[in-house]
Amino acid sequence: MDLTLDTPVQYVPRIGPARAQLLEKLGISTAGDLLFHPPHRYNDFSLVSDIGKVQPGETVTVAGSVRFAKNLLTKSGRRMQMVSVSDPTGSLEAVFFNQPFLVRTFLPGTPVRMAGEVSWFGRKIALMSPEYEINNTGQPLHTGRLVPVYPETGGISSKWLRGRISYLLSEIGSSITDHLTPAVLSDWQLVSLADAVRMMHFPENQTEAAEAKRRLAYDELLTMQLSAILARRQWEQSVTAHRVPVKDSQRQVFLKSLPFKLTGDQHKALDDISADFGKTYPMHRLLEGDVGSGKTIVATAAVYDVYKAGFQSVLMAPTEILAQQHYETVSRFLTPLGVRVALITGSYKSEMTLNSGQGSLTGGFGPAYDVFVGTHALLSASVTFDRIALIVIDEQQRFGVAQRRLLRNKASSNVAPHLLTMTATPIPRTVALTLWGNLDISVISQMPTGRMPVKTWVVPSDKRDKAYVWIRSRLSNDNAQAFIVCPLIEESETLTSVRSVKKEYDRLRREVFPDLRLALLHGKMKPAEKTRILAGLRERQSDILVATPVVEVGIDIPDATVMMIEAADRFGLGQLHQLRGRVGRRDKESYCLLFTESEDEGTIERLKALETHHNGAELAEIDLTIRGPGELFGTRQHGLPRLRYGSFMDSGLLHETRHAALKLVAADPALSGVPLLREKLERSTIGDSGFD
Ligand code: ADP
Ligand code: MG
């Protein structure tokens, strides 16, 4: 069989079915996949030195022949191999451990290259566990150059990968065709694809390695940018929207009915939405704003506009508690203006149907309401909506693409509804545009006036008792309420963590606050029970709510001014900030106490960032530098695609590729000048274009 890029990897010489199965785990199924497998770093073994000149501390490659190799036993009983290598300038020992077979590999006289760090070994210098290659007098593979180190999996070592990749490069490397034209390449200052692949595995120097990475990352991001841009064009040209005229006078009616004045950013977001409502294609906007910045009221204003235009809206929240709360907010502001608000959640929909007097669910109680607030129960097949012109999704990253699509399809007419999604998670603009280039973004970065930053302290374990005394005094002096949050022990709310929060609740109730009224809330409770407990809290039937982080998103309890978080070190700063956002939502002085048993300086330092920083985006940034991107973009929360070459942190390249993609599409909307690129795009299955 002729070897090509599409050849299944098991047919590549010296791979076979067993190895192919292991490679599958690395996402490699064809010869081409293997060729495009990127190293995650390089060992710099490019300094080739005469043996007589090596210095301790240097990382070098030496070439010579084996003088002798022997097995030794160290004082501690470890098996050690000592191999002596010489060239005309001198000789040097290499030391290995627990590889007794090496003495048969390093037969005296064998030509050998070794690479590694030169260290002191007793009184002599030696190479400790170096990389080596024997009998290779041709191009060095594992030494004498920038040696790529690949992400590995059991049974597949970097050394083995280097061998197979180098073989493939020489056999089919030149058959890699570029999907970009020479003109485009020079315009964007990119090396050709074939060169990039070669330079990725065999860079002459760091510059070449960087150029290779840039080209491949560029391709990866460009593809995403183009799919987003093209999807948007298609959307704008082929999908029509309900017309929602926004009259200034009607806006004023709504704004005048509010007990407060909107912030400048809230006004700006509303203006953006009004402008979208005037277009021929549906809005697709992300409303991003820190916790407590007042996103809900912006959405409520939009709902009112839609009502005035004679249409219905849907407001979907990720949890029952939040849906309930949104229902109350929307009702409070809009019922006096004549808007009929429905709540549809797992536990409420049947009740509502009965009360609606509009017959069965399937028969459609739809017309009786102007806005439906709810959870994913809104998606349940039997509920149909007639005249939905606006869909608002809170904390949108918690909903999957499939759910969003379903919700959208609920609108029975062939005209698509406007879509407004809201999030408190700061997603850098460049990242959002790359992933959802079809999204418009409004950011609320201003807090309502009168908000005071939540006073925050990190509390070490020896101050615990004092802190309890302090909390008690706050509750009695300020007539306030408090949250005590215990962390999830695992990612999801397991029984163990529920048990631990129950235990803590019992302890607090018996030993610490026996005279106060405590309530317990955790994710394993029935939705109706959660709702009951939160309603009780809001109506002051309890003083302290002990909870797992289910209180994280959105809950609004007016009199809660104290937030105490147990084992705060287990949370990311962004998450802590979200939790803290449950208090300080009014003009009352509020407090956040971060308990930690950790004595690690770095951990405490990290937590202390919350004492001085009160902006979610800044905190996410800090966590990013301390803990890496996992924290900012927990894949679990965001479902961001994994990039092979590029990084969502590389805002420079995100910018550059976006501009390149826009320019390309503007000049040549059908991409007829770059047919191979167009084909590649059509083949690519890059996730959520947001328009499905
Ligand atoms: P989030 O953006 O976190 O969803 P909310 O919409 O829940 O924030 O608003 C938080 C609180 O601030 C609510 O009680 C809301 O009524 C209030 N609020 C919103 N906008 C303003 C404003 N401009 N001035 C004063 N209070 C406001
Ligand atoms: Mg909210």
C-alpha cells in the first residue's frame, strides 16, 4: 500500500494495530495526524561539545565511542549503570539507574551520542541519565539539536514518536499541500505548511520552532474565525426576525417605574439591544457583567419592549432557585405594567397549567402569558410557544448547544427569535469573538452607585472562634443574615459532600449558634424544598444559611450581609468572587470571611487577592497567572474547545487571525481564491457556531 497522509496509522511501518490503539488515545488515527502531532516543549541539546571541554551545569551533547559499560550497586542498594564515552579530547562518564540491560547496548567501541546536563557525581563530573543514540552517524534524532518532547501516553514514548515522525517526514512530508496561497502566506508572514511541519519536529533553532507553531496555531484559529464569520453572514442574510419597534416613550415608562436609575453601562447595553431589535435579522448578543452589575433589569427592559410589540419572551435560568428569583423580579417590575408572567419549572408547571384556565399543556396555555420564566423544563416537548420574539438565557455557559437549539426551535413560526445571553464570567473579548464571532457583546463594567465593596478577610484557623463571635455580633447589631458555604469535595455534588455540609450544619447548630435559626441548603435537595428554604431565608425565618456552593449563581437575599466560606483555598478566585457577590447587593456594608486551614504562604497570598480586588475580571486574571487557564476557562463550565497549537491566552494571535479572516471574507466572500481552505472549512466540525 502506498503511504499517504490518509493512511491509517496502523499500516505505517513498525506501528501495527497495538500501537495504533495507543495512538488513538492521543487523537492520532492517520499518518497525517501523526505528522501533525505537536510537541509540547523542546529539550535544548543543540550545544555540541568536545568531551574535554564540558563544564558542570551545562546541557550538552557529546559524540564519541563507548570505552566500557558496567553494572554497579550503590551504597543504598540501587542498581546503577556507568558508561564511559571518549572522543579525541577526553572521556566522560554517563550514569543510569535500574537499566541493567544497558551494558549490552553500550558495547565497547560503539559510536554513541549522549545529551543531558553535566553534574557533579562524587568528585567527578558526569552526565546523569542522559538521552542517547547509538550507531546513528546520520542526522541526530534524540541529541544534538532542539529535541521535541511530545505529550505521551502509556506505551508511547517521545523517543519512539520521534523515530516514527522522522520516518514519515522523509517519506511523505513533501506531500503536504498548503491550503493557503503563496500570496496569502507572504501577506500574513507565514511559513508554508510543509515547512511548518518539518520545523515543528526538526527546528534549526528556537525561531524556527516559534515560526512553525505560529503557522499551525494561525491555521487553527483562522478556521474558527472563518466559520464564525461565515455563519454570521449566512445568518444575517437568510434568517429574519420579529420586528420589535422600541419607542422612546415606552422605554421611559419602564425606566420611570424603577426604584433606581440605570447605570451608564446598563443604558448602553439597552441601546445596543434596541438597535438590534431594529434590524432585519435576529439579535444574538452576549451581555457580560460582574455579579451584581444589574444584568437582569436590562433583560427585563427588553422583555417589556417585546411585550409592547405584541410578542412573547422566554427567560431561562440554569437552576430552579434562579428561575424562581427571576420570576419574582420580572413580576415585580412588569406585572404593574400589565405584563402577564408565567413560571415554568419542573415543580411549578403543572400548577400553573391548572391555574391558567387555558386547558392542557399541549393545548397551549401560551397565549395567556407574555413572558415565560423557567428552567430547562421550558424545553420539555409538550410546552409550545406561539409568538416568541425574544429568548433570554442566564448564565448561558451552563446550557449546552443542544438545549439552546431546542429552545430556539420552540418558536413555531419560521421567523427566528432574538437571543440575549447573560454571563458573569469574564470572557476576554478576543476569545468570545473567536469562538462566537457571530455574537455581539455588551459589557456592564460599572456597578450601580452606592454599592460598597464587600470587606473581605482571610481568616486563619486560630482565629475561627473569634470570627464566630464577630459574625454573631454582626447579626444582632445589624439585624443581618449570613451565608456559610462549605465546599464541594468533588466536582459534582456527591453524597459525601452533602454529608459533610450536613455535619457542619449540625455542628454549627449545636455548638456554635444554638440560639440562632439555621437553615441548610444543598444540591441534592428537591427543587421545591430548595425554593421553600430560600423563600424562608428571604422572609427572615432563618438567620444563617449553611449551603454548598449552590448559592453561587444569582441568589439575591436583601438582608444577607455576611458571607463566610469554609476551605476557601479549594475555590478559584473567580468562584469566590461569585460567592461573595451574594452579599453587598444593596447599600449596606457587607463582609466576606474566607476560612482556610492551609498554612501555605502561596495559598494565603492568592486568597488575599480578594481583600484588595473587587472586580471579577481582575481576579480571573490573577488566578490565571497563578493557577493557569484551567481556572478561568474550566472546560466543565465553558465547554471551550481544546486547541492543539494555539492558545486562548494569545490575544495577539486571536486579533491577528480575526482581522485576517475579516479581510479575506470581505475581499472574497466565497473564498474562491483559496479553494483548499474552503474545503478544509467545510470539512471542519468546529463546535458551536452559536447559530444552530
Ligand atoms: P446580576 O448582574 O448579578 O444578575 P442583578 O440583575 O441580580 O445582578 O442585580 C443585582 C441587584 O442590583 C438587584 O437587586 C437589582 O435590583 C439591583 N440593581 C440593578 N441595577 C441597579 C441600579 N442601576 N441601581 C441600583 N440597583 C440596581
Ligand atoms: Mg444574575
